[in-house]
Amino acid sequence: MKEEARPLLEDGEEIIASIVAQPRGTTTSRVGGLGPQSIGGAWAGKSKKGADAAGLTLTNPMALALSDKRLIVFGIETSAMGKPKAVKELVSAVPIGEVESIRVKRLLVGKTLTVSANGAEAKLEVGAGQDAKGLAEQFERVKAGA
């Protein structure tokens, strides 16, 4: 993904870490039945509103990437198995200085990742195979060096 995203980055910018994610509640909204769909849809809507307030636009599928300058949302193409195949576009980005924190919590099989920026929070769900903790740790290193 780093090479595919390179043309979308600023001069001298490098991707340090990235994960495939989606708005919190997306998986629940896909479960059969009206109840789970309603709950998941509400969570996903709340996550998207929080992201908008934080300066990020969420899409699905998406990659959340950390560079040495910004936290970036890329629109991606995935395989039938959900593996990232290609970076399609840069959807939104927030300068590192505007990101207050990135926190990770375990969630059943996967994880939730909460991005706090510009006084708002966006919650994402991340699959078990993604290194959300590594992205959060790299963010702390970049933030400390800024």
C-alpha cells in the first residue's frame, strides 16, 4: 500500500503505519435482523459525525494511514476476502498536530480504534489481522517528535 499511495502524498512524506478499518458499527449493521441493523447503523452514523468534526471523512472500505506529517484516510479496493488490493484515492487527512490521541481496545475478535482530533472523536472497527496497536504506538512516536 505504501507504494500505491506514494503519488497521493506530499513531497517528502512517508507512510509509517497503516491499517484497514471501517466506521464503528459497520459489521453490526450487516448482521441479519432489524435490531442489529438499526444499532449498527446508529453507531456508524455517530462515528462518521465524530470523524467529520475531527476533520476526517470516513469511507468503506478504507485504510487509515499514519505519515510523518498527517493521519490520512484512503479509499481502497479490497478482494472478496477483504484484503486490500489497491489504493483508489486520498479521502481526507488531518495534520499530526491536530490529532490528540489514538487509542485501541480489544473487541471480540477485532479491535476498536478511537481517533481524537480537533476536540472530536471518531471510532473505527479494525479486523483481528490488522496492527492497530502498532499504528497507535507509531503515532505516539511521531507526536513526541513533532
